Amino acid sequence: MQDQAHANRLSVDPEPTGTTAATLRRCRTGRGLGAGRVMNRRIRQLAAVMIGLYVLLFAALNYWQVGRTEELATEPGNTRALIRQFDTPRGPIVTADGVVTAMSVQAMGDSDVKYDRIYPTGDLFAHITGYYTFGLGATQLEQSKSDVLTGDTFTQQVRAIENILGRNNDNSGSLHLTLRNDMQEVAKFLLGPREGSIVLMEIDTGAVISMWSYPSFDPNQVADPDYATAFDYLTGLQADERDPLLANAYQQRYMPGSTFKVLTTGAGLDADVITLDSYWEPVSEWVPPQTTDPIQNYGGTVCGGDLTEVFRRSCNIPFAQTAIDLGPDRFQEYIARWGVGETIPIDLPRAASSTIGDFTDIDQNLPLLAMRGFGQNEDQMVPIHMAMVAATVANDGAMMAPFVVDAELDHNGRVIDSTQPDVWKRPISRETADILSDLMVEVAVNGTASCCIGLDNGISVAAKTGTAQLNGPDEPERSHAWIIAFAPVDKPKYAVAVMLKGTDAEISAGTGGRLAGPIAKAMLDEMFKIDPPEPAAPASTTPETGSP
């Protein structure tokens, strides 16, 4: 019985004793609940601190690894990123006729990197490819298209998965140019040691076939693995007053002389200020408003007649008067339609823009406006822009954006991107383009270019010459000699611009034609040997309806 009673007492929870009892008593009185809340609060505080630290760490990592990646990569002391770039292959740059102009090769000797960048064509494409160096940076396509050449575009990164699975670690891409090596060599030969530029381009696409500027430079010497040698060479180029690091063709601008009369004529025709029937009295000089100092025709010759005649002979006075008749506002408006004042939209870095100068208070300086009408005073045109002007006339008034990169390819030759022709401006109407085309044909056949622009095999050509006088009244005669042209006239394919800088030619109304004309002719003749024009369709012999 006692055992049973003892068992019954054990089956009910007896009052605990000791530490356990004290804890239970605190819980029953609420003291334990308060301590639990304190503990939970401390845990929440700790969690908040941990989350804050995580957010701070995440922000710091993004700041350094994303926000300042480029800055850190270009720090002079940070060679690790540079070495990493030169430890992986970099793709080639290739011309339209298959010549490699830039490539990576295994570094020789005791080198810090695995690959060196070389330029097999030397100075021929220096202003197009630029250079890519270990210590002196990168320029031109080597800079602007670096992500393609190294395989860092999104498309290449996605396709890199295939390479990884195939154990191919080379993810580099390549650039295929519109320029031809053979035509670039022709341009270099024709220009020789004379400062200037030559641009040859497709009329209906804007693709640049040749773009040579002299002086040029050798990118191999800038990319020399010996830093001291490379630095000395680059320093010498930077100190050269001729600016060989800048391409005359698209990074410099020059007074255009009478080639600018194409723009003034287009403006006058579209604004209905002049027509083909307009007539100017033959004179040797004319005094514009607000001055007693007369404007003369080139060489002081007597010049006048209808539009065809004054354009053929390149009289100055009729175009000065046209600019005055347009007035400052309309002159600016219609010239701006040609893209003057805007950066040339070529796919190369640091392109220049053409300009007609400051027009502040020009209404109080109308003689300056008159001179700008025939390509003097503050008119400055980029040579490739003048090639675009000729192409616009040939292309029914549509000005195409120029480009040098035809396609970007991945390591397996698949297209990443290709350039599509794009109309940049429509500065003149189709009717005005037709009139200008006829006027330029007259220049080539009977005018200032007739001495030197006639093409082989009877291919028709249209042209406009220019001689921009640079000297003051007491200085030796110096001028820029220009010509722009396109051919064939009936089915235009190619436009060319030639600019010879600061020539010391004797005074002649045909200076642009005599000096620049033969170069333009040779460029077009050589291009048509490679790509002959389609033969003209034979005249129909079918009698017209109603003919006897």
C-alpha cells in the first residue's frame, strides 16, 4: 500500500527544487519572459548589423569592380590588367582585298607578355587601325573596336560557351574593312611626299575604298616592345608641326576654295535665288556692301555669263553675290543642310567637322559673307566631307554616312555585326542634284578640270576644282589645290576628293585641276580596272509609235 501511494505521488509533478525550481518560478512570475524578449531583440540587432555590413560590402565591391573598373585599369601602376590583355590573342584587322593590317603574334625573347601587336602594312592604314600598345595606350579602331578584337562583346561571350566545351580558349574576333590595300597603295604612290589627302568612296553606300593622308606614321614603332624606343618615337610624332598622328582626310579641315561653290550653288537653286537662266555681267571685280574693297575673280580675270558659264569657269563674283542674295540666315540654313557644323559621322574616333565660321554680327560684315560664298574667309571643309558632297550630287541629293568597317566577325568567322548603308542628310532636291551634275560635267569637259580629269576608256566624269589662296598681299603665292569628282555620270559608282595642302604653284585658274586633277583621274582609272562600270545600254532602234 505504501509503495502504491509512493507511486501515485510520483505520477503527479512534484514541486521541483534547486536551480530548475528557481527558473520555473521566474517564468511563472514573468521574469523569464522579459529576458527572452531581451535576447530576441539582441538577435534582431545583430542581424540588422550583419545585413548592413553585407550591404556596405556589396556596395563597395560594385564601386571598385564596376564603377571604377576603367579608371583602375588605366592607372599607370596597374600593369596586371595590361599584362592580362596581352596574354590573350587579339584578332586581326583585314582589308576588303584580304590583306591583314593588324595582328597579334607570339612575343619573342624574355617578354612580360605572351603576344605582341604588329602592323604588316606599316604606315598604310595607320590612321584607320591606329595602334594598340602595352604602355602607350590605343587609338582608332584598335581602341573603338577593342571589345570585338578581344572577344568581349555580349555575342562573343555567349558563343564562348561553345569554345569552352570544345577546349578552344581563343575567343578573339576580327574586323573586315571596306578599304582596299591595292587602292590605298595607289593613293600613297600618287600623293608621294606632298602633304594632303585622297578619299575614294562608293556613292550609293558611303563605304570608303581608300583614305590616305600624308604625313602618316608607322604604328609598329609605337607598339615596339621596348618602351623607351616607342616613347621616343611617339614623342617625336607629337612634336611634329605637320601633325602626322592626325589624318588629314577626316580629322583636319581646310579652306575649300571653289569646290565650295557646289554647296553655294545648291543653296541658291533650292532657295530659288538663282536658276540656270540667271545671268551675271562679265566683270573683273565687284564691291560688296559695307566696304570699298572689291572682290575679284581668280587672277583678276573678267568673268560672267549664265550659271553654266560661271560655274564652268569658276568665277568668284557670281557666288559672292549669291551668298549676299541669300543673306546670313538663309546662307547658314542651306549650308547646314550639307552637314556643315556637325561631326562627320564616320565609324572612327575623333572625326572633325566642317565649318563656315562665326556668324555673330555677320549682317554688319557682309563682305565676309560674300567671300564665304566662294569658299574663302572662314570656310573650312574636311576632305572626306568634300568627297561626300560629290557623292551627294551623284546620288540624287542623298548624302550617305561614310564607314570603314564592313563587318565584325567572331573567331569562327560568323558575323557579329555588319554595317548597313545609312542616309545621313538630304541637303538638296533631286532636281538640284541633276542640275549640279550637269554643271560638274561641263567643268570636266570644257572647264577648269578639262586638262586632266578625262578618264580612260571614255568613262564619263563630273568634277569641280578649287584653289584656296592662303597668302596675304605681300606673301609668296600658296594655296590648297582641290578637286572633287564622280564617275560614271550616267550610273555613278565612285566619288573622289583630292586635297594638296599649301602648294607653291604658280598662279593659274586651273591650279586645282592641274595639280589635283591627275591624281583624281588616276584613282578613278585604277578603281575601274578593278571594278569596270557596266556598259551603257545601246540606244533603242525600235521606231516610236506614229513614226513613218
